[in-house]
Amino acid sequence: MHRFAIDGKRILELGCGIGLACLVLKRRGADIVASDSHPLAESFLAYNATLNALPAIDYRRLPWDALRPSLGHFDVIIASDVLYEPLQAPLLAEMVRGHAYPAAEVVITDPGRSHSQHFSQLLAEQGFTLTEEQCPMDDRDVPPYRGHLLHYIRGQEPSRA
């Protein structure tokens, strides 16, 4: 997220955990909403924002089994390693359906779990196209790779660094 184009985009992170991606985006000035269903995620995020001298990050407790229309829509939805159980793919796809603008991007990092294929199929049914890259362990852009960056785009050109 330190190179992702963010200007003028409203971003939602699903499954923020301790908030690493949100913290990077907030430091860059992004309009970011963090979400998770874990009862301690909000505390972790607030602590880590304070620890990094950042303002509070907008947080929503958001279980994936119920859409929240009041949350609104987003230009970009991000998540990391969230497709670890079979039911996660359809739940995540419904979150995208309910909260992505017609022209939107979805960026998922995945260590190569088999459920990402089902998720990709569900997003294709929503009109998204997929670009997949192997993720290097650092910016040297060489192996070993940690997993895959799944970048889905609907109705727009992809963001560039």
C-alpha cells in the first residue's frame, strides 16, 4: 500500500487486524475506513495509530454476514489473507457487491490458499477482471515470494504507483 495510487479514493479495509495496511495508507493521507469482526481489532488499531503518531483511523466493526448500507460505497476495497475458509469467498464477494462503487478496485493479498479461485470467479460474475502477481518478500523484487497479489478492476483503469 505504500505505492498504491490513493488520490481522491475512498478505501475500505476488510479484516484489518492490527491495522498495518491502514496505518500505511493513513500516513500517506488516504481516506480509509478500517473494519474487522474481532472484538479487539479496534483497540489494536487505535494503539498502533497512537504508537505511530497518526490520527485516529475511522473503524467499523463489520462481520461479513450482514451488509451495512450506512457504511456507504468505496473506490477501493483491500484485504490481506482473508480467504482461509471455504465460506469466506462468498461472504467477501457479497461485501464487495454491497460496498464497491460500479467503478472500483479490490486488492487482496493471498498466500495461495485454494479459496481465492472461488472468490475470483464470484468477482468475475460482478464484472471484475483480475490481474495476479507473485508478491516478493521485499522491494528488491526477487524471490522468495510470499504469495499472490490479486488485483480486481471493474469499470476503470488500474491504479499505478
